[in-house]
Amino acid sequence: MKKSEMVFMGAEQLLVTENAVDQALTEAGELLAVLTRLRVGNGVSGVVGQPAVTAILNAARHLGEARKEMIDAHAHLDVVKTQLGCRTLMVGTLPDKPLPGHDTSDAGRVVPIPA
């Protein structure tokens, strides 16, 4: 397998993982919001379910820490990519129309750095 293919496959999975962590953090927030709306909307005391709320908040804090670690991993992998002799021209979703003066003919490709 070419180094550029290795880097591209790793980058794709990194983005999937980053998005999964963000989605989990979003879902934890939604869960807390739904449970709070249900409790308040039905006149249930705030004491009821407080241990569950605390657990959800702790889980969200851990997800926030996981998000930070993924960002750190992203930066470390950027160094690895360069150590392998590759550079990223662009990865991700392109806008509908390229920006003026920006060549996107190589968009989405990871290529070896010329010697």
C-alpha cells in the first residue's frame, strides 16, 4: 500500500471518529435536555433523578475530554503524515463552488511531498 493511501485511509477514519465523539456529546446533551423538560413539564421535583443527571453530566464531561484527546491525536497524526513524506491538499467536503483563485483539481488527495 502506498504511503499516501495509508494517510488518506487514516484521515478518513480519524474524521469518522471525531464526528462520532461529537455526535455522542450532542446526544448526551439532548438526553439531559429531554429529561429536564419532562421533569419540569410534569411538575416532578428536581430531587427525583438527580443521581441520573449527575451521571449524565459526568459522562458528558468525559466525552468532552475524549473530544480534546481526538483533537490532540489529529495534531499528532498530522506530524506522522509529514514524517511519512505526504502532505494534504484538501480533505473533506468541498463547497458547491470553488473559491476564486483556488485550484481544486487535486482536492481530496494526499500526495507525497516532492523532494
